[in-house]
Amino acid sequence: GPLDLRLDRREAAGITGAGELIAISDEHISASHEVFGGRVTVDSNYLPGDEHGTSVASVAIGNSANFVGTAPGANVIFGTYQTDTDLANLGFQAAAQNAVAWNNSWGFPTLRLNQADFDLVFNYGPTGQNYLSSLETFAGQGVVVFAASNDSLRNATLMEGLPFLRPD
């Protein structure tokens, strides 16, 4: 059946996410969309077309007459995943601004959960290492989420299984 998040209980308790910041890495966001009410800051963005980032942010902080997200009072800092530099910049900015979560709705579907593929992404040069550093910095204070094909460790690809290779 459908997922029941019991948002009625969140609403009854007055928990809205007000004053909290959520970082989101995705392809593109329409920051001026009516559900955001000016609560989105864009660090980097990709060309319009794929609105997946808009959808993800709407589920997180959306608040309009027709739609309410899980944290309708929170703010978002958004950045694209197009380059390691974009990702690292978002991670460091989110950490500096005390974001509570960094959501990533993307991954490397062909890279498996092993040291060789880890090295391919993070140990090939300074931009990959800087991105890994931003993940580690942010994880020291907030929650990093990779929501891509993570139904079990057996089927995990590199990004959603990263805590397995880097437990600290």
C-alpha cells in the first residue's frame, strides 16, 4: 500500500522545519516555483528541462494551497551534480550554513560498491578528493542521503553504499 508518513502528527505537533536548512543536489530546480515561496537559494543549476530537482525539493519543503511537503517551513540550498566542483561547493556551503541534511537523488548506476570504483570517483584527482572532503565535512554535522537504488547492500551502487566503504 501507499507509504503513510503520518504527516498529520507532524502538523498537529506544529513541527514544520522552520529555521532548518536542507541541501539538495540534483540536475535542475525552478527556484521561483510557487510551492517554495522564496525559500530556495541556488548555488549552481543546470539547464531547464529536467525538473526532478524541483520535484525533490517540493517533497521536502513545498507549501502551497495544493501541496505540502514534509518540512514546509524549512529552506533549501540547491546545487547541481554536474561536476565534482559543483558538488563540493554545495557540500561546503551547506556545512558552513549548518544544514541538517544533504539529499542526493542521483548516483553512478554502473559503478559498484568496491575500492576500485571508489578510487575511480574520489582518488583520480583533486576535484574528486575535494568532493569526498565535502561529504566527510558535512557528514560530521548533518545527514547525507543518497536515494538511488538502495533497497539492499547487495544491490547498492557506489554512492548509496559509500558508508560501507567509508564508515567514519
